[in-house]
Amino acid sequence: MKNNFFYKNKFTNIYKKPSQFSEITSQILYGEKFKILSKNKNWLKIKTSFDNYIGYIKNKNYSKSHLITHKVFVLKTNIFDNSKKKTKNYLPFASKISIIKVEENFIEFEKNKWIKKSDIKKINHNERSFVKIFKLFLGSKYLWGGKTYEGIDCSAILQMFYYYNNKFYPRDTNYQIKYFKNQKKIKNSKKGMSYFGKVTLPFALTQKI
């Protein structure tokens, strides 16, 4: 069944129920693939393809086609207009993009939308150092359900390492613990605490990428 779609804005909240007053349980990023389970005028019930996460997003800003070639490798990358002037918009870390055109130090990822070439990597790039990715979020505030520069939670900081590397990892802490315990191939794992801004985040890693 051809039911694959791609989110085409910087990011949006995933809600527990189809209401903006409902609990925010996660977020979906630019270029992330999902399936539509049901929809109405205002809301989509979706299942994300990466981690099978189910929730509700607003019924807008998505596309059936998106040929992914690269991904963002900075906390956030400025979006520039055609004259290469900065706008007030950004793409978050791990956004999955398609290059339309290259001009000097910039790439066009959508019509009249440009980002710096130095802020991206090829889609198959693997970053083995989880510390390098975690450090991108230093100073970021804690945000329940968050996965971006605007705020991130404990389980998301773990998942983003795997998401960037195109490897499955559950979204919520309880499932992460079960998944981690079941991975017999994980060796030399370390448990510790990592300090991000004013929030202390627990982590248990690493699986070889």
C-alpha cells in the first residue's frame, strides 16, 4: 500500500490526541517519513516510519515525494532566501533534505530556500561519536516531547543519535530500557549522567554504528 509521506516544515509537535491542548508526546522533523492512519480536515493520525510512533499532527506541510540526499549536522541551520539573506527560520539537526541546486557555499533544498553547504552531510554518513552529537545540544532547555534546538527531553537525546545514523531506537524511556536489555550484541556499554544546560540527562550507550 502506497501510504508514505514526508513532513515538509522545520518540525511539528506530535500530540497524544487530536487537539492542540493535548499532551505533546514527541515531534516530527523535516523530511521524516510517516504513514497516515486516519485524517480529517484539521488532523492526521500518523505512524512514523523510523520508530513506529503513533500520534496526531496537524493536517498540513507534508508531501508524497521527497528524494532524500543529505541531512543536517548542526544543531540548527539558518534558512536563507534567494539573495542569500538570512531569514528567521531554521532546520533542526538531523533534518533530511534533497539538494536541488548548489551555488558556491549554499545549497537549495526547496524553491527559494537555501542553507549552508557546510551544515550538511550525505544521508549515509555515520557519526560514531555519540558525545559529538550530544554536545550539539549543550545549553538546550529541557522540553517534554522535544527533539530540537528549541528543547529536548531525556529519551530524545538518545534517540537522535540513532535517528541521525539511520538506526532504529525507540522514542520513550520505558521502551528504550527494554530494547537496550534485549540487545545482546551491545558491549562495553556505560551508564552515566550527562549535563545539558540546566538539565541532567541519563544515558546508557553504546551500540556500534
